[in-house]
Amino acid sequence: MSFDKRIYNFAPGPATLPEEVLKAAGQDILLWQGLGAGVMEVSHRSSAFMNCYQDALQNIIDLMKIPSNYKVLFLQGGGIGQNAAIPMNLMGLAKSGPQADFIVSGVWTQKSVAEASKYGLARIAATSKEQQFHCVPDRATWDLSQDSAYVHICANETVGGVEFAQTPDVGVIPLVADISSNIMSREINVSRYGVLFAGAQKNIAPAGLTIVIVREDLIGHAASITPTIWDWKIQAANDSMINTPTTFAIYMAGEVFKWLKKQGGISAIEKINQQKADVIYGVLDQSSLYEARVHRDSRSRMNVTFYLRDETLNEAFLAQASQAGMIGLKGHKSVGGMRASLYNAMPLAGAQCLAELMREFERRA
Amino acid sequence: MSFDKRIYNFAPGPATLPEEVLKAAGQDILLWQGLGAGVMEVSHRSSAFMNCYQDALQNIIDLMKIPSNYKVLFLQGGGIGQNAAIPMNLMGLAKSGPQADFIVSGVWTQKSVAEASKYGLARIAATSKEQQFHCVPDRATWDLSQDSAYVHICANETVGGVEFAQTPDVGVIPLVADISSNIMSREINVSRYGVLFAGAQKNIAPAGLTIVIVREDLIGHAASITPTIWDWKIQAANDSMINTPTTFAIYMAGEVFKWLKKQGGISAIEKINQQKADVIYGVLDQSSLYEARVHRDSRSRMNVTFYLRDETLNEAFLAQASQAGMIGLKGHKSVGGMRASLYNAMPLAGAQCLAELMREFERRA
């Protein structure tokens, strides 16, 4: 298949971005703000870029209602980078040696545990492995330690399609959440968290930008082995520019933030995101062909995973989707099946188009 | 000043990129290769992106004549990130405890020493500090240790405008070189080096991509605290995709590599780079207004630094340059003065235009 116009891209990340943002970027990379140069060619120290950075910063603060005692950092290295950076920055807070608690709800938190183990004791305080990671671990089963510096969760497991319905209560221990795949997709109370972090390549920007939102009292405790580019204290004191930042990705994030404000902000996009998810889960719940394995109370609104009960039909399903202008639906290789990623830039019409194809495919099967 | 067409951008990085590459990218970010999506929106696992990655990889191997016993990695975190990653990956090779030698020729190698000190003994084997970093340290003064895992140099100091004229001989000790600001600007014999690394934001691509070229026998010695995204062995075994790579920057790098091949490759661009530098240094050497402080045998062809002897004229010089369509000429704040960065994408006409302005400014001064 070859397409000469934009189609519906359900890829899990890098992922679809708002068309109007891409169109403007297509101009700005050649000539930006009357500078006689493109946006990715100007110095990060220039007033033009610093204004762009400050606008992006203010817009994320506005959109997420980030309290004034938090810092927002624009870093590099993705979520897997922060899997190392977080224990480096925080584990020293534990009084009886470096230690943190992990709530394991899928492959991403498994990776987080493995990485954190390089820097201290990564305790698995709860896991849904016995439930094949089809749910978040029941809060009643969490065995939290008062000796841990923080509790790490993945708010939305992109591979499994498992999302926390609410922010869990962990008392006074700082809650650290990987929100790579649901940042800005729903309203959250930032003050309930110690640290929020996200790779930008799903809801915000091209790959390469990592956003870290950290409460000020958690800054300044980095271990001596922490690389400078990940030392939150140093980056917070230097506008995240102790190294050359990913200027183009920050520009793109800023444009996406403006776009999101025009859509009515996070509360408005959250309603649409719920509608999109409802449309797909609605098909799954009425189907005998498809199977949704994730427990209802843990269903992700960003990554809807499902299986064809007859897996020999997988290729035909994907081929028909592609013919109908829908790509990126193949599930992660580690779990198979299908996955429809419904990030902010996916319109409701895209989800409806997919639902229609799913029903039609089932009728003909 | 506001410009509605492209002008000459002498910024040190992020820096000017080839106009034809930017124009094509402006299209590709909306629709790429008939996929119905833009280049930064498709999965790094897609065949389209994997082909793009493989092409970029082959083209850098061809252009730099990289021997088959080297791996090329596309990472994140910039040169300052590798300042941490390199000691993490290599210092363990030293038999009597983690240790490496550093040849300090400016602010970048000073940063490298400070960062490496977190992971072992960072020995200053030579420094040109007493020469105000206006030259590379004389090879005869280098006090190399046989107990060091490697020798670290910065092939071109972007801030000072100090470049190694030749690859120094360090015997059997692996030579590690930061080539962030002169990668692909001149032919080098890769086999003389153990590791070459570069942030891409000067000669290659937008900020966010870090290229590491490492000899295979130097892979596999990472300390246990090495973050996964910087573990060369893991990244080499995973096409640099153990985390989501900076897909758009890799695409851009690949397009710049193709552009460079069309220009005749590195040997051809090196001749032009020499001409560009000669044009500016020629003005400096005949001037009583301007002063070139870098010693002749250490003059950078990428970053020509100079001073107006009467520094009260600085603002007037920059203003006239801007009026004539030339930006990015202000020197780094730590050293002051002026700096003309003449990376591959700066045409000879740009250097000639600057030389003309410099002469004209001197005539009128």
C-alpha cells in the first residue's frame, strides 16, 4: 500500500502528531520567526529559542496545573534513561541504604526494576505477574517498606495496555510514576506525586525528549555517580541546558501544547480519549471474534490491546486495516495480538473508523 | 532584523544544515515514503524506518571509511553524556584501578575531566592552560601513564577554536576523541582511534543524536553502574534501539550523509572547508583591527575565533553582520570575542561574504 494523504496511524510511539502542528513545522524548519534560519538551526542560547522554551514550559505548567514547588525538566534518554536516573537521584533518600519499592504491572516496570537494581535494592512490593499482567496489582496486596526512598509505578503500561484508573495512595513515601504513554491524556493531581516522567514520543513530540516533573524537596540528593546531564539539581538550575537540549523536539512539544490548549486543554481531550476508548472496547465487549484480556478496571485508554481468538486471521485483519487506511495496529512482539494506540492526536473519527472495520471484519469472518 | 529568506548562520551548534535537506524534510514530516504518516510518527521497528537507519549506517561507514571491526552507535545525551558513558564503558580496562589520561585543550576537555572523575582517576596528562588554551598541548609534554585505560582528546575545541592538525601518536593505549565539532569535516584514519564520539548538532543533524564509533575489542567492559542506554555492548547488539532512538534526527543524519556524498564525500568537503577557513584567517592575518589568538598550528577550520582589539566595537560589528545577513557570530560567553563556525553546510560564499564584511568594517573603523 502507498498513500498520498495522511491516514490513521495507531502506532504506540513514535506516534501520530497533530497535522496542523506538522504543517507549521514543515515551514519552520526552513525559516523560523524571521531569523533567516530554521528552528533546528538556531542556538539554544538565542532569545528566539529561549522564548520558545519558556513558552513550552509555561504551557505544560498551565495544562497540567503543576504546582509552583515542582520543577519541569526537558532531558534526553527516554524512560529507560530515567529508569537509571531516578534511582541515582532518589535512592540516597532511604535512611538504611539505597532502596525503592516497585509495583510491577508489565514489561515496563520489569525493566524499571532491573535498571534500578544496579543502584540499590529494587523491592518488588507488588506484581500482577500471576495475572499475566492483565491488571494493575490490587492495592490491598502492596507490601510497601518504610525503608524505601520512593514507590515506582507505571501509570500506563504501553505494551500490555494496563492503566491505573486512579492515583494510588502510598502515604508519605514519594510516588514516582512513569507516564510516558498517558501524559496529558487525562487530568491528574500532580501534587500526589513526587516525580512524574515521560518519554515525549507518544503524546507530545518526536522521540528524543524526556520530560521530568519533580517536587523540589526531591532535588539535590543525587549519588556521586550521577551523570551531569541527569543530575536534576544541575539541570533545574540551568534551564535543562547544561548540555545542548533537543531544541527541535522542545519546539514541537511547545507547538503540541498550544494545540492542546486550543482543543480545550486536558479536561476536554480526556473526554474525547474516553470516547475513543469506549468505541473500541464497546466492539470488543460485544464480539465473539475478538478478546480483550485486560481486566475492566485496568483497561488503558491510550493502548487498547486485543486478540483475535483465531490467530490465523491476524494477517488478514492487519491487511484489511491497511487497505482501509489504518496502520500501526500490530501488538508488541512480546505479547502478540493487536494494539490500537489512541493518543491525543488520534481523532475520534479514527477510533470510529477502526471500530467499523472490526465489526465488518467480524461479520465477514 | 527580520528575514524572509535564508541567510548565513555561523552558529556553533545547533547549526546551519543543508537547505535541500531541510526542504525535503519539510515534506517528509507530513507524508513519508507513501506511508500515510510523517517520518517522525512511524515506529522505529517499521521496515521503512529500519531501512532508513541501515542506509544512514552504511553511508557513515562509507563516508568515514570505518573499518569492519568498529561499531557505529546512534545514542542520546550528547558529548556531555558520553563524558560519563566513556569512563563507565572503558575505565575498567585499566589494570590497577579505573583510570584514564586527558589532554586538556579547552573548556570541553576540562568538562570531560570533571565528569570522568566521578568514575575513576582522570589524570591530566597534558594541558595548554598556561597558553590560555590557544593551542593543543605540545605532544612532547604529554605525560601518559601505562596504567590508564585510554587517552582522551578533543579533536576540535568548539569554544576556543583549537583543533588538532593531526592524529596524535599515543602508542598502544586506545585513543578516544571527541569529534563533535569536526566530524566528517576532514578525512581521518579511524583505525588510529579506539573511540570517536560526536554530538550531531554541528555537522550532521538537529540536536539530540549522539554518534559513537567504537572498536569492537573496547566493547563489553562496562561497569555495573552503566545505564542500559549507554552500555555499548547492549546497544551494539540491538541496532542502538534498546530504547526508542531519536528517529527524526537519525533520518536527518541519513539525509545529510546522502547530501555529503553528492558533494563528493569528505575529501571534497575538506578542501572547501580549508578554503573557507583560509578566507577568514587570511583577513585576520592582514588586519590591525582583528586579532586571532589561537596558534597557527592549532587553528580550527570549523570554529574560527577572533577578537576586535577595540572591544567597544563588538556590538557594531555584530549589528552590521546581522544587517548584511550573517548571524551567530558572537563568541562563547566564557571567552568573549567572535566566532565564525564554518561547518560543512556553510557554503564558501558564506565565508567570503563574512570576509568582505570584516574588511569593509575595518576600512570604516
